[in-house]
Amino acid sequence: MKSRNFSLKPFSGTGSPPFKITGSFFRRDQTLGLTYHLLGRIRDIEVPPPADRPSRRIGLWEDTCFEFFIGPRDSTRYWEFNLSPSGNWNVFRFETYRQGLFEEKAFSSLPFKSRIQLDSLRVDLEIDLSIMIPAVQPLEMAVSTVLKTSAGDLSLWAVTHPGPAVDFHHRDGFIIKL
């Protein structure tokens, strides 16, 4: 199984703290693995403390949060995954661009790990795609991150920013082929 790498860049105008966000991913049949590496002075961002009991939460993107979006090629349906360094998470399903929003109930948990050090934060996830997409098919993915600085500002990062405004849901941002 060969993994591929990605690098995120900040959206201009949302601040550009001195960080580097890279990662890797792989797909093996219906398994997707995804790793984020945030490098820099972690004390310059707000990192939510570990949750006693990680659970499904709304609004994780209002704080430091790692996100990815995945959808079948040639379909308007897609899913949004939110991973907080606290261990809290959520998965949303959309029928089309920002419409038909549902919490994806096929997931009762989202097992991922966060490791925080002085100059790095790493998030690792491996999921079974058959929970939401029953047959192996070509998929497209967008990868993004929201960083909340210690000053309270948001810095928005993605593999690509396809429009004049930040929009992680924009299908032209789903440039990773799985």
C-alpha cells in the first residue's frame, strides 16, 4: 500500500501563522488512511484539551480542527469529516453543495489519534469507507484545516482554494483522486 503526500496552504487574508501543514493518505479497497502533520510553535494556537469521553460534536470548525471532504466522482453527494485534537469528531452528509445536511449516523464513533508536542501536532485516522459508500468506486477528496490562534483569529488552510472566498465545500477543491 503506497501512501501519497499533500501540503496545505493558508487562504490569503485569513492570517498566515508560521506553520507548515502536510500529511499523507492511502486508499486500500474500502479503507482510507489519513495523517496530518502540523509543524510550528503549537503554543501559538489554541488546541482543545483532550476530552474525557470523545464524542460527536457540532461546531468543531470554530476552533482548531482538521477536516476532509470526500465524495464519489460524478456525484453531488459528499461527506464532511471534522476531527478535533481533543478527540471529539463529527461526520456530515450533504446531498449536494451545502444542501441536504445530515449528521451521518452510519458512524457511531470515529477512531483517530492526536499527538501533541511542543513543535508538532499529528492526527492519524483510518476508516472503513463501506460504512457510507457500499461499493468500491472512484472518489474525490479535499483536505483542510482550521487553526485558531491564541489571539482568537482563524487561519484557514487547504490543499487548494478554488474561489475568491474560503469555501472548503467547493467541489473544485476536491482535487485528490482516490
